[in-house]
Amino acid sequence: MADLSSNFLGIKSPNPFWLASAPPTDKAYNVNRAFEAGWGGVSWKTLGEDPHIVNVNGPRYTSMMSNDRRVIGFNNIELITDRPFKVNLKEMRQVKRDWPDRALVASVMFPMNEESWAKHIPIIEDTGVDGFELNFGCPHGMSERGMGAAVGQVPEYIKQATEWCKKYATVPVIVKLTPNITDVLYPAEACLEGGADAVSLINTINSIMRVDYDTLTMFPTTGNMGTHGGYCGEAVKPIALNMVAEIARNEKTKNLPISGIGGVTTWKDAVDFIALGASNVQVCTAAMVYGFKIVEDMKTGLSNFLDEKGMKSVDELIGKAVPSVTDWKFLNLNHVDKAVIDQDKCIKCGRCYIACEDASHQAIEYTNNNDDRVFTVNDDECVGCNLCVSVCPVVDCMSMVAMTSGTDPRTGKKISSEVADWTTHANNPLKVS
Amino acid sequence: MSDNKLISDGVNVKSHRLSKKEIENNFSDLHAPLSAVEALIESDRCYFCYDAPCTKACPSDIDVPGFIQSIRSDNLTGAAEKILSENIFGGMCARDCPTEELCEQACVRNDNEEKPVEIGLLQRYATDSVLSSGVKLFSRKKETGKSIAVVGAGPAGISCAHRLAVLGHKITVYDAQDKPGGLNEYGIAAYKSTNDFAQQELQYILDIGGITIKTGMKLGNQINLEDLQEQYDAVFLGCGLGTVNQLNLDNENVSGVIDAVEYIENLRQIDSKDELMVGKNIVVVGGGMTAIDIAVQSKLLGAEQVTIAYRRGKNIMAASEYEQLLAKKHDVQIQYNVSPKRLLSENSHVTAMEFDVMQSQSDGGLKASGENITLKADVVFKAIGQKLVTEGLNSLEIIKGRIVVDENRKTSLTKVWAGGDCILDGNNLTVSAVQDGKLAAISINETLTQGV
């Protein structure tokens, strides 16, 4: 059995699955249940200054569902903790005492003045927490008050607040980033400059879920008005993965440890994040939808996967896929893929055909002789775009196969084993000669 | 309406074999309709195939992936419109189509998981929705001033009438029965058309306007083809098959030997099915849908032993494998390869039926093996096919006892079209009758509006 134990910045936990700072980590009751269920750590629901904030007394959450009511995406407008500072501290102290082997990180959000950080950070650290997570990501409510994403969107503020926290903390400081920016490298580099020990990402994405089709108001509303929330759940994972990989492969930030967040629902999602550079993952939506038990499969799934790969620990997986991520301009333009249909598996639905016909390069041919439907790839037209594979409903029926010799019938060009990318392409006005 | 007492009281023939409640239960919906949740989940299973095999397999050209996509998106009116614009009897067809041989048999899901999308039930879900809300999906074009006679208020005739009404023509539908509806009203198994569905659907269809129904008008009696051709701009014959084939055995007139079609008519019309006379041991002669329907319904009425006796083998049987299974599920025995030999009777009531056991020949023919079997029977149902009543149709080209039509359902007469069970090469399905009516209407319209 592979070793799932995790050491993130010196913070040890029996597995790399932490609960993100969010409703499931709001109070001792939930956190105790989470640890009983087997979670490796939690980032406690974000603490702020007293008097504590208040929440709306109406819908805080909405989901986007498939027809069989599986949650695909999730949205929330809940703010940071709405309980007194002292109550949280008392519970955190007790929880850390009761669960010494689990990670307990304090998520915090304070205004942009040093006094506030100086006042709060030491008292919080005194509870025995293993680290801090600076919430520079919350995209609703708190950002209107100059905190959360309002800080995370300004690299200078990130740097400044990180410096303050580092000044008054002795335990590691993780900065949680907002995806509501243009380029995640600016905030990531600011974290580094401010002395952050790690980054965690992503926080939620600004979102409105839909309108109410009867009232033609946004949905949901509190009374008759609503506000944007933060989007999360399975649907946001690809956005998060890209940001994680960008930081992991960026020269300046490549050694900055990452805690991956965004739609982790199964062990496979964790593999994605970890292989693309995260050291551990944080989960919220999956726990909110399915309860804490969901971690059981995450743990056994990841462990079995590592065994299959011959890896002894999670550490061996970290960043494995990062070298495969590059800029478009470095993609090998000499590489030629062609779509291949496994006729034995094909169920003749024609989705590949109509997708290619209407939206791509008319490279799939269809014949129908007395209801004998046959779909074949025409290599003369196939550009290897993968649209057909992307829409095929049958597992392993369609695939892209690389041409390794001969001539590409579409371009008439010989297949070359040499790598040639855009930087040297004849059509590139800025080509390096 | 036929006499309730089709069978005189015999030793083993009686009514009230089951309680009223048991019978009501037995004759409830064969397939429960889908709930909204089930429909949404099932609709998600459709792959939205290109040039969809299900649509190709539908005799009435319904855009199946199209209507299922509309169910998926909660656009039930759009879904129903897609169905009903091709097949105005989409509601009844959703109930009585042999989908396992048509659309669902063609579903590509069969290849992967042997479980097709439940197209029939989805179609019912969509059509039930507009039928119950009464949303009007069709309106009539400007009056053309043309008038058309339709003979037969069954699926073929009403389909034709509705399409012609939409196109702005005026239609008079003549029907021999007391009620319009044809086989939807009088023939389809009761558990496939519950809660007077045939009349509800008909009312929805006729709400289009421009259609006058005249019942109790039989071709050859109250009306005749020559007069109709004179009085109307065009005539559509959807008169079905008015009479049934006979066994041609001695004793065929003894009590207890009856036409299945007539008994089913009675079953469909009677208020309390528990009052129907039901035999203890029943033999059904035939191998089509009517044979299955009468056998299963006899069981549901409380008959003890029901056997379908079919002349040929299982694979040649006109009733689908699914229907044969349905019969077996209801504890109906099916005896293959037996040919009627003679009827045995006592006191003028049938007591048993003797059959020759047949052997298939290499040329496809059948030969008596020399062996016989005898089945005990208090009631023998004849379900060996129906015949066109040709009286009054002499001016038409008729082959093999059916009216000859071209691909537009036009007969040999200039002003006469025909469709449904009465035409040659028809397959006796409701859905095909509806298609015939639709195609004929399109052709009639083209003919009448040519040069206009």
C-alpha cells in the first residue's frame, strides 16, 4: 500500500485530503465529524475581526444539475465565519488538542492595516494551529469591503498583507488565490515576494447561476434581489488545473508549494491536481453535496492508483505532469494525428460524423446501405482535431493515432521525426531564424 | 353495439369470474407512464444520433431525437409538436406501437448495453402533456372551399382529415359504428388504451375544426362510393377490414365459437367488464396481434386455461417476440405448428378442438405429420385475420382482397385515395394507418390546389 501521508510545509497529515475553508469547517461539530470520517486536515472557516459578519437569511447556495440531479456546478454567497472570534478560537484549540495528527490551518481575512494583523495573528496561533491560510479569494460580500478577492486582485496588496502575516506568525503561511484575475502569475509572484510559504488555489469564480423562468429575475434571490456568488464544484476543475500548472511551471514560482483546490470530487481529480504541481488538495463542494464519507473513496482510489503506478508515496506523484505543459508556440507542428474508429465498438450513432461535418473539417464519411450504417475517417481531410473523440459516447471507440511514417494525405507533406514549432515557422513574422 | 352475451351460458362459461375490482386492476395501464423525473433521466440517455435509426424505423417519420431533446430541455410543447406534426395519433401510437420492433429496436443503445431509450414512454410523456393541457398546436389555413369525404373514422381516416383540415379544406368523415375512433376505440387491447383515451385523443384532434363526423353511415348502405365521388372534390377510404376470416370447419356455428374481433369490440365498449361471459378453457386460433390481445385479455378476465394455437412456427408468428412474451407472462400457452382440424361439441356448445400437428417443409410449406392433438375448449376464439368488405368498391382495383394504391396512397380512381388496413401491403399497424392518412392528405391537397 502506498503511503498517503502528507507533509505540506512541515504540516503533517495522514492523507493529502483537506477540507477547504468553507461551511463544512465552520465549527468544531463539523470538523470533528470530518476527522472521524478520515479527512487529513481542515482549513477552518475564515476568521475575521469582531464584530463578526452576518449572513443573509435566505438562499446561500444554488447548484447546476444534470437531468438526473447530479451536481455539476455549485454557487455560494455565504461570507466568512458569522460567529464571534473567541468562540472559534476556543473550538480550534480543543479540536487541535483532540486531533493532534490532523492538519488544522486557520483561514483568516483582515483589513489592509497592519494593526489588525498584529492583533489577531498571535492570538490565533496560540490555539495551536499548524498554519495560516490568507483568504484573498472570497469574491462576494467581503470583497465589497476591501477584503477577500479585493486584495487578491491587487498584487501589491497581496504582498503587503502576506508580509504582515509573516511578521506576526511563526507557523507556515499559505495564500489562497482568487481566479477572478487575468493572469494568476502576478498574484502568485506577489505571494512569493511577500514571503508566503505556499499558495492555495483556486477560490470561487464570480457567478450568476441562472434566471428564474417565471419571474425573470436572477436566481436565487434574497427577497426580490440577488447578487453574484462564487462558482465551484466539478465544473471549475479545468480552470483550477490550468492556474495550478501555470504557477508550477513558471520559472519564478516553480518551487512555491501549492495546495490544489477546485472541484475535487474523486481521487482522479486529486491525481490531476497533484500531477500538475499541487502537493495536496482541498475539498469543499464534494463534502457539501455528498457528506464527509466521500473521502473514503478518495483515499483508497489514490492509494490503489499509486500502487498501480509503482509509486510509494504521494510525493512521487507531485508535478509529474508539469513538464508536459508548455506554451502553444512550442507545440510540435510536425506531429500528425489521425482519428481512428474501432468499427467493432462503433454503435453507429453518427455523433462523430455530424460534429465533424457541421463544426470541423468534413473528415468523417457516412454511408447507409439498407440501414447498414458505416462511419469512416477520411485521412485526406482529418486535421486530427479530436472533436470526434470528444463527442463519441462509447469508451475507447474513437482515438487519435499518430502518423510515424509516410506522407500526410491531407497536406502531402512527409511525416518528419524532427520537431518544428511556431517559433521557427515560415508564417511567423517573429520567427527565430 | 354487439350483444354482451356473445357466448351463451355453457357449463364452463360464465360472467363474474373475477371481482369488479380485480378486473379493474387487471385492465389498468400496461406500462405505467413516466413521471417527470423519469422522463428527464430517460431523455438524457438519447445520443441525438445523426440520421437517427429510430426515426428511420418509425413508419410515421417522427423525429425521435428531436422530440427527446425537447423533453430534456423541459420544452414539452415543442416535443409534442415534433411528434404530432408527423403523427397526430402520437398519443395512441405511444401506447400501442410495437416499439420493440420499430424505433426501440433501432436504438443504438442496444449495441452497447442492450437497453434502448424508452422512446414509446417518452413519446407518451410528451403527448400526454399537451393532451391534458389542451395546448393548441395546429391552426387551419384559409378556407380553400374544397370538400373531401373520408370513409372511416379510424386512425387512417382521422389522420387524413386532420391534415386536410390544417390545409384549409372541409372534411366530412363517415363511419359505420356508433362512435368514431375505429380500432383505437373498438380494437386495441383495453390495457393499452385506458381511461377512454381514444375518445380524449380524438376530441383533441377534432378541435382543429373543419371536420364533421357522421356515424352510423356504412359504405354500401347509407353511403356509396359513386355518390361520394360526385359530391366531394376527393374521397379517402380508411374503412379498415369489415369482416373476419372463418375456419371453414363443420360445427363452426355451435355456441362458443366466436370472432375475437367482435368479442374485443364488446370488451372495449362494455361498462363493467366483470359482466362479460368468460370461458374456463379457451383456445385462440391465430398468430397475430388479435390472437395475443384476446388471449391476454381472457386471462385478465379470469379464464383458467388459455392456449393460442398457431399453424406455423414461433419465428413466423406475426405477433412480435415481445408480444409472445407478454402472453406467456400472463400464463397464456402458445401451441405452435398446429392446424385446426375439427370442432367437437355437446348440446350445440363447443367442448374441444382437434388439430393436426404440422411439419415445416424445406420449401416453406406445411405438411400434416399425421399426429393430432386435442385441446379442451369452452370457448374458441377465431383470430385468423380480417377481410375487406368489397361490396360497393367494385370500381377500384383490388388485389388479394385489398385496395391497390400508389406511393401517395392514390387508388386506381382519379378522385379516390385509401389507407390503413384496407390497402394492399399495409402492415396493420396504427402508426402505418396514420402515415397513410397523412400521405394521402398531402397528395389530395397537391391535387386539389394544383394551378391555384
